[in-house]
Amino acid sequence: MKAFILKKIFELIPTFFGITIIIFLVIHLAPGNPIDSMGTFNPNISAESLENMKRLYHLNEPLYVQYLEWLKSLFRLDFGTSMVDGVGVMHKIAERLPVTIGINVVVLLISLAISIPIGIISAIRKDSFIDKFFTFFVFSGYAMPSFWLALLLMILFSVRLHMLPLSGLHSLNIKPGTPTYYLDLVKHLIIPVSIGVYGSLAGFSRYIRKGIIDVLDKDFIRMLYLRGVSKKRIYIHTLKNAMLPLVTILGLSIPGLIGGSVIMESIFAIPGMGQLFYFSAMSRDYPTIMGILTISTILTLVGNLIADITYALVDPRIRYSDNG
């Protein structure tokens, strides 16, 4: 097992550098650079100051030189400083990353708590009315644009009914650490979390439903029925085997912690990584964009690694065939 894990880790290294090269090239495809934009919108900045800033961020050098300079900073665990406010990128990410991860972990846990029973019931009652109802319900959330649903819920619960806050994480003049503070935080997150959960139900529940149906059609399950094993024990055994496909979608959902938060955090003014990425992209803040996308890349690769390891733990044939 150790050899399998080490092999997977070493395979991630060239993949990581390849992805960062592509990201670096893509964000520099747009003509001009953010320093020129600063001079355009602020006539008080002299040409000499603009040139000094270009030299500071190596923007007057070829792209491969810029990438190598960025790589040197990365090896020092430093993403550089923001071109917008001069604040360290690591500091900006460290402030906002816990917010995004915390919200998405809550969404993930609630989604699993709801999706697993839905998937089980839909599989056991295949093609029944309740199965069709759950199918319509979960795919409605999958097909519905999240930004459109967010606006509808904001109009209903915040503007008209005044039941929930409109945006942000906290109301003004609330003392941190008090029960009122945490209750206010929950109220602010009800709509964003509900939208995230509703949009995630289809993927999780359909994987579980399909996995259970496939396992129930296996010959060894028929043999258990013939041997007189109770349905409860058969369903427990089936569920354990049907969880394998869910490992894949759980591993691949890790990078969505940041990428899927851009729209929601921008709409609800939540100070997380998604909002930071949006503002950085609009201002073409290269160091911050590269820092956020590098974090996303790492999360993606870690998610794939976790999925591979979990697969190997659940099914030993995978690691044996891979080593062979």
C-alpha cells in the first residue's frame, strides 16, 4: 500500500507544474497588464513610477522569466504581494480560505445527510412514485441556475418577508463570541447553504441510487436471498458495496470548495476565496489570481489522491493491478 501511495504522489508532481504553467500562460493572454491600467485610471501616476512597478513585478521581462520568478517565490511558500493594495497574497488567502472551506464543509455534510437516504429509498423503490418524485426534486436543483434561485430567495425572505439578512456574514454592532453573534451568523448562511445543498443533491443521490441498483443485480446478492438472509442484512451489505462510486464524487468535490464559491460569495457579499478571486480577476491582480488558482490546483490533486487511496483501501484489486 505504501508503494501505491508513493507512486500516486510522485505522479502528481509533474502534473502540478504542468497545470501551473498553463494557468500562468492563460492569465497573461489578455493584452496589456494591470500596471498600464493603473496609469490609465490614475493620471497622477508618473511614467517612471509605472516602469518601477513593472520591474518590481517583472512584467517587463519574458513570460518564462516571470514564471521562474513566481516559482522561486512558491518554493519559499510565498505567493508575493497583491498589485492592488500591496498586501501579501498568503495573508489575504489565509484570511478568506477558512470562510470558504467552512461554508462548503457544512454544505457537503448536509448534502450527504440528505442524499444518502434519498438514494437508498429511490433504489429500493425503483420506478415507483416516490422514486420519480425524488428524481424530479433533485434534478430541479441541479438544473436551476444558482444565481437565479439566490436572487429569488433574497427577494422573498430578505426584501419582502424580512426574515433573513440580505448579505454578508454578520450584522453590525453585534459582539463577537456571544450566542447572538453565532445565531446571526447562522441566519446569514441559511440561504447560501440551502442553495449549495439543493444543487448538490442530484449528484450524490444519483450515484448512491445507481450503485445500490447495480449491486442488487449481482449474483451474490441473489444467493443471499436464496439462503434466506434477511432483507435488512442484505441492504446493509449492499450499501457498503454501493458506496464505492461515491468515493469518486467526494474526492472530486474538494476543488469545488473554491471554484463553486465564486458566484455565491459574490452575490451574498461573503468575504471568502470566491469573492477574492472575482475581485482579483476584475483588477487583473496576477499574484493573487495565481495564488488562488494554485490553491485550487493543490485541492484538485489532493482530492484525486484521496479518491485513489480510498478506492485502493475499499478494493485491494485496484492497488494490485496498478502495481502490476
